[in-house]
Amino acid sequence: MPALLAQAEEIMSPCMQRLLLQLWQEWRELEVQIEATTGEIERIANHDLACQRLLDVPGVGPLVATALVAAVGNGSAFARGRDFAAWLGLVPRQSSTGGKPRLLGISKRGNPYLRRLFLHGARSVISHANRDTHPLAPWIKSLASRAHRNVLIVALANKLARAAWAVLATGAPYRAVYPPAAAAV
């Protein structure tokens, strides 16, 4: 953008130059505001004990941790992690008739903002986790070999949400120990 503004007199009218300069200044102001807000969220996450424990969960950063603590507090409103994942809408929607259950896409009930954050966190884990050394690697590989990528993302988001609930509800730190993936039958 600075290079374009330097050549503006040669290639643009004065009106267009002013508009472009205004847009550039607004962009820089927004960047400063975004950095300030990001810094504030990171400070809050670093000073809150629950957020600090949540930061150890894969796919959970300062934004997810602070949003989760703000939405559910210590997680005592849910009896189990399964209930929390269902509240987020990270479970299959069910339609049963004639005694035959049909599982459809995710229910999308509950808090759409937190659900979106957990889905993005799961995408990040799948994209950036070293598939050889990450504790979730065997589970991810096993599911990736037999399910669509979006199903894998939702399943991992469900797993991460349950882990986050456990960290909140028990007050214990996150433990990254998982049993080996079960063999496909």
C-alpha cells in the first residue's frame, strides 16, 4: 500500500488519492485496535487460573479460553462433558422413526460462537499437529482413514470440548495421555 500511495499522483486522480489515503489510515487504526484488543484478551487469559489451565488443551487459545470461561464459568452447569458437547451442538442430530434411529449432521444447538471457536481450534490441530508426536495423532490418523475431513473436524472439536469441560469442572490440569486408537473392525 505505501508503494501504491507513492505512485498515486501518477496513476490516480486527486479525489481517488484522498479516498485511498483515508482507507489506508482507517486500516491502520483498525490494526492498532485489533492489536490492543488481542493484547487485552491475552492478559485476561494469563491472569485467570481457569483460562491458564484451558490453554494447555490443544486447539484452545486465549480467545477460546476466555470465551469459554465467560460462557460456562466452572462448568458446573453440566453433569458430564457429553452434556457440554451437546450444549455446544457438536453431536449428531437424531431423527428416529419406526424404531430406526437416523443420525444426521450436527445439531447446531447451543452457543454458535463457542461451537465455531472449537471447530476452528480442531481445524488448527488437524492442520498443524505433528502427526507423529502429537498425543492425538493415532486417533486422528485412525478416524481420518475412514471418515470425511469435516466429520473428523467435528469429532475432534467434540473431543476437545469434552477435555476443556473436564479441565474446568475438575480444576485439574489438562493431561495429554490418550490410549492407542482402537483397531477398525
